[in-house]
Amino acid sequence: MAARPGRHNLPVTLTPAEADKILADNFAPWVLALGLTVRETGERHAVLRLPWSDALARDGGGLSGQALMAAADTATVIAISAARGEYGPMTTVQQSTSFQRPVNGADVLIHVRVTKLGRRMAFADITMTPEGAAEPSATASTVYALPG
């Protein structure tokens, strides 16, 4: 991995395989049951796939908002880890989610962009789009504390 120039000199990113291992090693069984997989990682972003599951659908057949929110929160951890070059302690301080249209019978691609990465705080924007759709079904913003 390349090193980031500047004061921190941290690796730039993680591979998708390394990020998948972070998922497997650090998240609760109910989060793992979402079936998230890491599709892409970069210096300040990550893309995860949330597979469609009838078990995550609510009345009326749409994907549960709680599942989308949990997926966005989890994907943010991966994006911040990629930006830092490694997984470390972090906790959600704030998450705001806006639902724009239902997801019915489609996998969802969760695109996370880290907009600010500081020593103690990180900020990210998330777009959740059904695979093959032109418009997102939901967007979110998150703020994370980075202790230590």
C-alpha cells in the first residue's frame, strides 16, 4: 500500500478483501446477517452491496428502512477504515437518513464518500441506489468519533 504524504503517513486504503475481513471480524451476527459485501474501496470511499432478501422486507414488500440504515452505518465504518488504511475504534455520533423511494426486489449499492477525516472525527455522505436504477432510494450523512 502507498503511504499518505503529510503528518499521519498512514496507508491510503484497504483492498475489498481486507475490508470484507473487517466486516467478518468486527460486527455483530445480526449485522453480518444483512449479507453485505465490499465491492470497492478507495482513499476516501467504499461501495458495498446489500443483497435483496425477503427477510429484510416490510409490509408491502419494500426493503426495511432499518436495514438500509444499518447498511449505511456499517458501510461508513468500511469507508473510514479505508481512508485511515486500517480498522480502529470508532463510534457513530450522528446519522441522518432520507428515504426517497422504495426498494423492491433489488440489491442495493451503498456508496460512501468520506468528506472529512480528522484526528478525532470523520464525516461521510452515503447514497443507496438499487442496482440498475438511475436514482437513489435513500441518502444519509454520518458523523463518527475516532477515539484514541
